Amino acid sequence: MKSGIINKTIYDVDKIRKDFPILESMIHGKPLCYLDNAATTQKPKSVIASDVNYYTHLNSNIHRGVHSLSEAATKAYEDARIRVQKFINASSEKEIIFTRGTTESINLVAQTLGRSILKEGDEIIISTMEHHSNIVPWQLIAAEKKAKIKIIPIIDKGDLILDEYRKLLSPKTKIVSVVYVSNSLGTINDVETIISLAHKQNIPVLLDAAQAVNHLPVDVQKLDCDFLAFSGHKLYGPTGIGVLYGKSHYLESMPPYQGGGDMISKVTFEETTFNSLPYKFEAGTSNIAGTIGLGAAIDYVNTIGINNIAAYEHKLLEYATEELLKINGLRIIGQSDNKCSLISFVLDNIHPHDVGTFLDFEGIAIRTGHHCTQPLMDRFGVPATSRASFGLYNTKYEVDILAAGIKKIIEVFK
Ligand code: C6P
């Protein structure tokens, strides 16, 4: 698939696309135009090769054996932890906990920190634009502890109302948990302000960075967030592997999430003492191949440079916004001045599911539905949107294909 002029200015996207074998696919006889990167990103050859290499040469359980294979697998697994630590600039690799993904990372904090600090009448602050993964875990623990959930409202453009957030903060607030980049609007939230306001009252802040780490440079020490959650599969890595970053003093004070092998120091029938960080939170045999694959994905992203990716995607988003706004009857949901990576839209009198199905016949993969943000859809008074979300390999030409596909469906449905 051809690219456009802007694509050459930051990096050679045509060269990069060759690293992703799936981008060569034909769908219904048309070249695949993959614009569903917020759901999951495609994998470069190096990540695919990492999986094959692991099962061909390294497969063994970690932290358990003294034999060579186990030692090699353990080293590769722990090297991946250091790659993650450096990627988000955590101060120690002990602050990096491997989980199944963003969802599990947030559940871990809700069920451990939440369980140990929440009391009746306490409050948890989240926002209107949260993914269900940052709503339901808090609802579960709030119901158990008789705590309340408070919601930061948003304006029609899709920005959080920080004055309202200020008013919500009180001595009853025990945790703030907000999304860094919205998966449905693309808004980049002002998390620096959110964190500093919470910290004035010694309230810990968790950032759901599922849609941030692949689009923006993320430095947890600079942000000063207390927890940060993300998934490997949105960062060009494998599914089933994710990260919870936590400041060590919080992680030390939290009880374990699950019990089992690897998370213990000593077990008797009377009593168990727990392993040190990070292993206290990694019970059972981990997704070893996936973790090593995540390390390979980070290496890949680093070779391009996350700042280059952010700059490239920013230009692509500007171009896509301009082109889509030219289409009569198309309304963009989420028009913050501080946005990245995606466009959610609705078309007059055409249901998003019809849009998604029609575009699929053009070879274009977008996501339609509520994107696991039903309260946000309610806020905008729509049951669903169509969402085109971009990755480091998308091109201006693909934006043109999308715009042409949307114009075609409007014609057909007239
Ligand atoms: N959003 C989307 O299409 P998991 O499933 O654990 O890897 O990620 C959950 C999650 C949490 N927070 C945000 C902001 C997310 O975008 C997601 C995943 C996908 O938008 C699947 S619903």
C-alpha cells in the first residue's frame, strides 16, 4: 500500500510496514487497512521471532530450576523487566509487576490496596471517560467496603472538568484512578495536574495508561504517579501480558493479590511469609514467552523512538481529522485540543455496526460499539461510535482509503 508525503518526514513508514507481515494481508480482495490499533496492535517480525525462539530454544520454568535452560529463561524474563523499567523510567525493577494486562493490573490494586485502606463512607475518584476496566474493579471493592465512587465530569469537547475534580477531593478520598488517554475520545488527560492535586492531600493516583504508553513518552518518576497500568498487546507485544508499576512503598505495604508458587518466602501449615518485590505479586507460572515478547516489543519501539512515533501519529491524526471533518453528516465525538491516536465518529442515520461491516468489505478494519465505555456513550447520548485508531505504521494513504470508504457508505445509505 502506498503512503503519502508526510510519512517520509519523520521516519520511513514504508520500510517500517515491512516489519509487520500481517499488513500484507488481503481482506475481501482488498489490501488490509488496519485502523483498530486501540483494540490491539499488530506485531513486528522481531516479536513473532521472540516467541518462536523462546519455545525453540529456551522453554523452561523460571525462578525454580538450577539447570541451564531454566537459568536462561529466568535471565530473559528478568531482562524484560529491566526493559520495562527503563521504558517507563521506574526507579527500580522491583516496582514492575507482570500481570495479564491493564485489567488485571487495576484489579490487583483495587483488591489489595483498596481492600486494605477503604472503609465505609470512603471515596474513590474516577472519571466519566473510564474504560470498564477502571470502573468495575472499583465498584466491586466499593460494594464490599461500603465506599462510594465519585465521577469527574467532562465537557462536550471531551476534556475533564478539573475544577469539579478539585471539589471532589476531600479527606474521604482514598484513591484517584483515571485514564491517561481515552480509548473512546483520544483525549490526553492533564494527569500531571490530577496527580499534584491528589498528592496535596496524600491521596495515591493510579493511571490507566493502556492507550498512552504506545503513543506518548511515559516517565513515571516525572509524572509522580503512584501506580500505572498497561497491556503488552497495545504496545506491539503479545496478548496476555501486562504491567503494573507501583511505587515500592505502596507495593511493600499491600497484601498479596493471589497465593501460590513463586510469591512465597516460606510456607508451613500454620503460616506463610511472602516473597520480596516484585515476586510477592506474581503467583504461579507466569506468561514467560509473553513477557520476553514484551521486551522484544519495547526494543522495537525504542529503535524507532517513542518521540518519533508520537510526532508521526500527531501529524497523521491532524490530517485524518481534517479529512473526516470535510464529510457531511459525520460528527467527531471527542474534539479535545489535546488528543492522540484515534477518531471516534457517528454518521447521521447510519448505525456504527453498519459502518464497520461496510468498511470491512473495503478491507478497512475499524472498531464499532461502546468500546467498553458505556457511561461515556451515555454522556454523549449515543449507543455506539465508529472508531478509527492509528498505530506507528498507518499512512496518510490509509486515511484517504478510510475517508473514501465513509463517503461510499453515505452514498449507499442515502
Ligand atoms: N481497550 C479498546 O478497543 P486489556 O483488555 O486489559 O488489555 O485492556 C483494557 C483497557 C483498559 N483501559 C483502556 C483505556 C483500554 O483502552 C483498554 C482496552 C480496548 O479500546 C479493548 S475494549
